[in-house]
Amino acid sequence: MREEYWYYSFWLVVVGSWIVGFAYGKWLGGYGGLFSELGRAISVPLPGRLELWQPILYFTLTPVAAFVLSQLFFGAGAAFFLFARGVYDSGLITILETAISNWRLTSITSAELWSFFFIMIILVVNLPLSLWAAQLGTQRSVRMLYRLRGRPTKPAAGPELISSLIIIVTLSLVAGLTATFAISSA
């Protein structure tokens, strides 16, 4: 397979395993089991379980954890851990659905709004950054496998990978600061 096609296949593995995990957790009742607990390794806990300083740490380290864990077993770790993250995220969406269905226009508290905002930051910012980091980790692990087998690879991927990781960590840090503000306002 040409090396350009690998890039898209890594995205397919990463996003597909998250979608399958989400479907398993949401519609097959898999939330709350072993996979949900493993999904916590690369996800952010709910705002009620965090201290004021912890969102910065969790939001910054979850994409790094996704990058590192996706390199296990030459990319198979990405499929496994993102499946688990999908199962865990299905629980977050269930919590959002329950909270929104119980809202009445006159009875919404500011704590509920900030909690909703926090969970949306997890799903809209942290999740895509973690998926991107896992794709980069999978790409790096397969390139490492090629080098171990003695096959030639393009040398330009090293600096591009580091710059992408710096962007991911910077955006995660900004999201963590925003989430810290959400917790302090709640």
C-alpha cells in the first residue's frame, strides 16, 4: 500500500474504533464495565470529581496519553484505547441527554449550565485533539515497524510530528484553562 494511503487508514482506525466503542456503550449497554474504566485512561473526569487545578492537567495530558498508548503493539493500542474512550464518552452523552431532558426554561441553574459547558469542552475540544494525537501515534508506530523491518520511509515525518504534538498540547492547555474557568464559575 502506498504511504499516502496509510495516513487515511490511520484515521479510519482511530475514528472508527471510537465510533464502534460509542455505539457499544450507548446502545448495547457497555457503559460502566471494564471498557468504560479503561476509557478513563485517556479521558477527562466529570467536573464534580475534579479540583480547581485538575482540568488543566487532565486536558493537557489526555492527548499525550492517547499519543503514547496508541503506539502500543504497533498501532493496535489506538484501536483498543479509543474503543474504550468511545464507551466512556457514551456515558458523558447520556449524562448530557438526561440533564437537558430535565431542564425547564425557568429552572436552569448556573451550575448546570457550567457543567454542560464543561462536558461540551470535553466532547468538542478534548476528543478531537485526542483522536488527532492517537492518529499521530499510530502513524509513528507503523513508521517504526517499517524501520525495524528495514523498509524505507520518508524522512520528513519527524519535525512535522513534533510540531503537530506541540499544537495539540497548546490547544489542550487552552481548553484546560477554559474548563478551569467553568469549574470555578460553577
